[in-house]
Amino acid sequence: MWVRRLLTVNALLNSTRACAFGSHARATPFPSTLRPWLASARIGARASAPVHDYVRHLRGGSTLGAGVGARRASTGAPVPHEGVSMFAGAAISAAVIYGLNGLGCAVSVADPSLGEKVADLLGTGAIALSAIVSNVISPASMNIRVVLATVAVVMWGTRLASFLFVRALNRGGDGRLTGYFTTFPKAFLFWITSATWGWLTALPQTLLCFSTTAAVTPLGPFGAFAAGLVFLGIWTEAVADWQKWQFKSDPANKDKWCDVGLWAKCRHPNYASELVIWTSLFALAAHGLDCVLAVAAAAHGPLFVAGLILFGSGVPLAEKIADRRYGHLEAFQVYKRETPLLVPRIFPLSPEPPRA
């Protein structure tokens, strides 16, 4: 038992080193004094294997983030990438996203009103640009899993950035951001938060692009299902934004809250769609990553998004604004009681009575 635990610890260290620094990282062998013990345990041949290979051997199958060693052993495919590691790729993504947000900070300090207009354009657009750069540099840029993840992020980013930019232009700014750009410290804090959100959000797709495992990992039914959920979330978010835009554009709906279409099924279909998009994108990317460390790093993306939506500037802020505007209306209180917060109600609580 202690021999197996020793092997697992050594394998974890080697797996972490290989994952962080790429496939050039050398595994650390066991001391020569332990080799007779390992040989007697009949598992010495696996002493310096990555932990995912060892677990795969014990369980007889692949695991999440199964690793390039396991893929090479099971498929015989060559490793397509021996250069940039996943975490070097993450640094490239950070340079793109923080750089574009830095430009936004400079613009907002020079002209706060212009900063309100371009905040979402640059903040959200940086994620799409990072996805494109990562895919261009990726050695597995034509792999179906990488292509689906990249197309999804670019579609989401360009659609949302352009929609929010047009909305800000029509409104003459973004009321949610009033006061954020009055001083440099406030502007800097806003843009550094925006950049951190963007970098973490893009992380699953970024790490997938630079994973040595991605090119030899088939999509499979689970990957196809996850990709389908990603694009479903993008579609429902676009529909929800369009429905609310049309509702608010009608002068007859002035001083009314949107309760039509998807907004009649839940109070925040846009945020519900965001949760579906980034959770599903993580599921799509996870099985193409090299090791458990990369999977854990990628998980920070959907967790950060969920935290913002559930506890930060998402649902709590939207609920506060709606309560301030419509909370005094009995009809709005009925809408809140009968309409779920995030999980849509597909069927009515009780069937409608038959019509005469």
C-alpha cells in the first residue's frame, strides 16, 4: 500500500511539471535504492508515469484530462505540439485581454462618457479576440473540439459586444457604469476587474487550444452534447436580448418591465443562458486537456462567471434596479412571485380552463 502511495505522489509531481511546462519537462525517476522494492511490487515500470496514466492503468479506461501519454498509448498518434505549453498560452491570452482592457482604461480616463460607450465593446470583445489569437497559434487549430470551442467564444463575444455597444450608443451611455470613470483609481479598478473576468472566462478555450491532448482526443457523444448546449445558450441569450430590445423600443411599453417571450419563463433568461454557455464550454474543453491541473485551472472560468452572476453584478444588481423602478406596483410583485429567477418554467403551474 505504501509503495502505491509513493508512486502516486511521484506521479502527481511529474504530471504537474509536464502540464505546466509542456512536454519537454522530464519526469523525476525514483532513487535507485527503491527500485528493488518497486520491482518486487511489480509496478516499477510505471514509477515515473504521469498520474493520469497510472490511474488509467488501474481503472482500465481513460479519465477526465487523461493526458497526452495515455492518448499516445491508446491511439498511437504522434504528439502534434512540442513547443508552447498550456500555461504559456494562457499568458498570451492574458497579454491580449489585459492589453485591450488597458486601452479601454486609457480611453475612459481621457473621456468618461466615451468610456461608458466602449466598456462592453472592449471588455467583451477582448475575449473574442483572445479566442482567435489562441486558435491561430494552436497546433490543433483544425481539431473539431478546438474549432467548436473557438467558434462558440467568437460568436458569443462578437454578438454580445456589438449588441451592448449599439445599446450604449442609443442610450448615450450605460447607466450601470455612471461614476466608475470619474477618477483614475475607479477606472483602473473597473478595467482590471473586467480584464480578470475576461481572462478567466476565456481560460477553458485557451487551455484547450494549447493542449497536446486536444488533437488526438475524439469529440465523442458527451463532447457533442456539451457543444450543443453551448450553442443553445448562445441562441437563447441572443433571443432574450432581442425580445427585451423590441419590448423596450415600443413607446407603449414605457415604464414597463419586460415579461414577454423568454422573460415570461424566467426573470433573467440572459443570465441563465450565460451559466449554460460557460458551464457547457468547460465540459467541452475538459476532456481535451492534458492533466487534472489544467482541468482545475479551466474550472475557474465558469466558477468566476457563476459568482458574478449569482452574487455580484448580475442577478443581484438587476433585481435591485427592477425593485427600485417597479417594486411599488402590485402587478410586478405578482410577476416576481410567479416567475422563476433563473430556471425557466416550461409548463404552467396549472392548466388553463377549457374555453367555451
